Amino acid sequence: QIFEQDKQKYHWVLQDQRIDEAAEGLLMKWGEYGLRSLDSIQLASAITLQFQSDCIFHTADKTLAKLFRKEKLPGTTEKI
């Protein structure tokens, strides 16, 4: 029940070839900054959403938050 309530707060993105390819490119670009494979999928998904809606991207991951800023995405860090 908690998952179902929380699920409504977020925009869900289906992973497709476009996101996979973008994630691969982001790993090449930001791998030396600590970006890992699953985080690259999250970052690629965020980049695809940046022009579709008024999203604010939340993460508890400091590296991912830093890369949100480098990619000029509106993001915040949250403590869990």
C-alpha cells in the first residue's frame, strides 16, 4: 500500500533503446566522476524528461546529484 501511494508522486519512464544508448554515452562522459551503470540509466531517463514537464529530480546519491547539476537538470538531494 505504501508503494502504491508513493508511486503516484513520481513520473515513471520506460527503459528503451534510446535511454540505453544515452546511458552508455553518459558512462563514457561521466564515468571518471563516479557514475555507475544503473545511475547512468536514471540520469539518461531524467535527461529525456527535462523538456517534457516541470520535473524536479530527487536523489539521495551525492554523485548523481552532482551530475544532475553538471547536466543542468533541476535536482535536489534528499536524505533518506
